[in-house]
Amino acid sequence: MTGMAPSTTRPTPRGELIADTAIDLLAERGLRGLTHRAVDEAAGLPQGSTSNHARTREALLETAVRRLAVREARVLGPREMPGPDAGPDALVEALARALHRYLTRHRHLAVARYELALEATRRPALRALYDREGAGTFREPLVAMLTAAGSTEPERHALSLVAWCDGVMFSCTAGSYHSTVPTLEELRAGLGELLRGMVGG
């Protein structure tokens, strides 16, 4: 659950349409299906519109990464962040609800993210952008929430928690449980077991 931080640059409505269409194509067709022409056609834009917005393939991929950061932040960022004295139960509830929203309504975002993450391993500039966008919206707040919940090693525990959430998301969208959507209660139970092992209680 590497929730990405949204870029501070606000895109134009056409830029958002191009980026959203690129994300949809990544989810539907994979990287090979993402071309400037395919985005123009799928978005109903005049030929050349996507090239004018993002001239190279690298620029198109970066556009998708930035937009995905915005969209994932809306889904994965807990809508009611636990207060500093809320304890692990509030963290479990917030994370379970965020994961459930993602898995029930936004699974295609995960598929697009996996495509981009793999491509980032081969493109240093894209890797740097992907990592930079990934730091602020989920990871850093999670460390703070774990500290408030009583973790004595919040950085290490955040890694374990992110790995668990990412594992659930991958398994339930592209892995061996791709046809399975855990219930909210099941997610609460799994997260509760993990958090109790980290902070007790």
C-alpha cells in the first residue's frame, strides 16, 4: 500500500482527461497498449492532443504516475485520520475501510500501479518520480499514526504494515486471490492481528 503523494502542480481539465485515460489503458491493455494515439482515441480527443501534452513516452508515463498519486490519495488516505490519542483500534478501522474502498471500487488503479512500478525499475527518471510521489500521502502519516498507537519501532512496523496491505491488494487484484474481495470484517481482523503483534493490546 504505497499510496502516492499528489503533485503540487494542478493539471488542466484536458490534462486530467489524458492522464485518467492513460491509467485506464494501463489497467485494460498493459504498457504495450499505452500509446499517444490510443489515448487520443479512447479519450475522444483530436489526433495529436496527447503528444502536445506529453511529447515523449517517458512524459506520458510520468503524467500517469502523477495522476495516479492524486487518485490513490483520495481512496487510500483514511478519511477520518485517527487522533494522537486514538490508539491502535482507530488505526485498524481507518486502514480497513481504506483497503475495502480500494478493493471494492478501485481495483483498476492497482493494476495500473503495478504496470508503472515494474516499468519504473527500468527507467531511472520514472523510478525517482514514482518514489518521490510515494512518500507523503500514506507512508509518512502511517509512521506518525503507528508512533501515536504505541509502536516503539514505527519505521520498521510501517514497512511491515505496508507490505501486508500491498500483499492483500496484489493478491486480490492480480494474484492467486484475484477473484476474492475480503469483507470489511476480514480486513479488520487481519489488520488487528498484525497491529496487536506490533504494539500489543
